[in-house]
Amino acid sequence: MSMSYQEPYNLDRTVRLVINCVIFICAVWLVNVLKGVLLPFFVGCLIAYLLEPFVQFNRELLRLRGRVIATLVTLFEMTFFFTMLCYFIFPMIIHESAQMASMLKAYASTELHIPFVPESLHAFLRRYLDFELIASKLSREEWTRMIEDGLSASWSVISGSISFVMSIFSWAIVLLYVVFIMIDYERISKGFRHLVMPKYRKIVFRIARDVKMSMNRYFRGQALVALIVGVLFSIGFLIIGLPMAIVLGMFIGLLNMVPYLQLVSLLPTTVICLVCSVSGDVSFWTLFWECMAIYIIVQAIQDLILTPRIIGKAMSMNPAIIFLSLSIWGTLLGLIGLIIAIPLTTLLLAYYDEYVIRHLESDVSEKDEIC
């Protein structure tokens, strides 16, 4: 029979608990105050983290010992890729926007009679959506005006707003953060390990490994899945001739960063099918069921092929917990909270499992041994 000694809640332990709670609250408050300054740093860390596999690939491909050349090669590859992507995709988006603008104008002034779709739905959409305004924003002239305004912005406007200048400066240094973090990524990772006190390193390193696995699944794995899903949706919508195919497809891919959130896109997809039917070339129900077929096919590819092979297994957190964590941390810390929500939630759950669940299980097992 073995007896266990449990530390009582005396004054010293209570004071330490209160101090830890105060430190945590102060840390959250400090991050909230400095979120405008910390946001570029967190974005830089996230980009460097996402690009780290490409750096390692370039080091092995080019057989480089250092990271400087591999980092520059990776940044050049990413810049070239996105430049070519914008060069080929941007004109298609402008063309689709102009096509959608003409359909919106026609829908706003045309009486439609679609089987099984009540007239009250058309009246509701026309009452609460300004199709003329949306069409003007999607027109080719509006895109041209936006580009011209962006290229010919006067210095008087820029210099007249200090906050605008500071925001541009803050986002400009994101590139510097990315370069410096990518160059010293391994050294920075090792440096964080030395900040942990030796007596806490075992538990902290174990939790850090769990967080790293979760981040790999969420940020890298889920980002790759979301990109592939967005491309598949765009290709599918282009095949059936749906307006705004590329924009809608990539929007669905972006929503897919949070599992099952792509279901929210069913509403705009339905509205686009409704507006597209005004041309008379295709009926609403034909286009709608073609879109639903694309949703089913892409979802099947994602669940049966992409997720098992890229992520390996289901994420450790339930989608409801993911939604809740994004809402809470996003409310507390804004965009920074959305970026670090999943790792922080995983860390808190790991601490809860380590210090609460396992502690209670050990107490129960010891009581059983005593009995």
C-alpha cells in the first residue's frame, strides 16, 4: 500500500497561482496593446514557417551548407510564381467580373420565372442587394480606374495621413522579417529552447512537439489542401461556365482553411447561379445541380485522397472547437489571434491534459491501490 503526498493549498501556493494568473492576463493585455506592432512580426514568422520546407528542398537540391542562398532562391521562386500567376489569372478575373457585372444589371431589371423558386425570393434579393452598385464595382472601367488610382496616387494624400504611412511601413518590414527569420530559422528555433528553464524543459519540449505536429497539420497540411481544393473548384466552375469561377473557387479554398467552413459558400454560389440564369443560355436548376456535383466530387477527392495523404489523419481538434478558438482568440487579439489561435488552443489543451486530466487519473489509481 502506497501513500501519496499532495501539496496543500496553503498561502504560498495560492499566491503563486494568483501571480501566474496575473502574468497571463498581463501578457494577453500587452499583446492586445502591441498587436499593431506585433502583427507584421507574426505574419513574417508565419510566412517563414510556411516556406521552410521549400528552403530545405532547395538546400538539398543545390547541395548548399548555408541558408542564405537557399533563402534567396526560395524567395525568388515564390516571387516568380506569384508574378506569373497574376499575369495569367488577373486578366481572366477582370473578364469574369465584367461578365458578371452585365448579368447583375440584367437581373436587376428582368422579371424571372424559375420553376420551384418563389417570386418573393427575387423580390427579397432586389430589395436588400443593390445590384447596380455591385455591377459598377465589377465593371472593367472600375478595375481600370482602381489600377490608375493606385499607380498615380499623389504624395499629398499619402503624406497627409501619418497612420497610412506607418501602416505601409509596417507591412514593408514584413519582407525584412521574412528574410531574416528564414536565414536564421534553425538558430532561432534552438534559441527558444535555451530560454526554457532546465527543470521545465522535459514537459515544455514534449508540449512543443505536440504543438509542432498540430501546426504542421493545420498551417502546412491544411494550407496545401485548401490550395488544391480552391484550384479544383475553379477548374470545375470554369468547365460548367459559371461566372466568377476563379474568384469563387479560390474563395472556397480559403474558407477550407477551417474544416467544413466551405459550406458557407453555398449561398453565394446559389445567388450566382440565380443571376446567371437571366441570360437564358442555361436554366437555374441545370447550373445549380452542376455546381452541387462539383461540390460533391471535390469534397470526395478531399476526404478520400487529399486529407489522408497530406495531413495523414484527422486533426486533433473537433471543428466546433476550432470555430470556438478562432472566435475567442480573434476577438481578444484581432488578426494576430486568428493566426495563433490553433497553436495556442492546442497548447492550452495539452497543459490541461498534463496537469488536470493525468493528475486526476493518477489520484484515482492511487486511491484504488489503497482500497
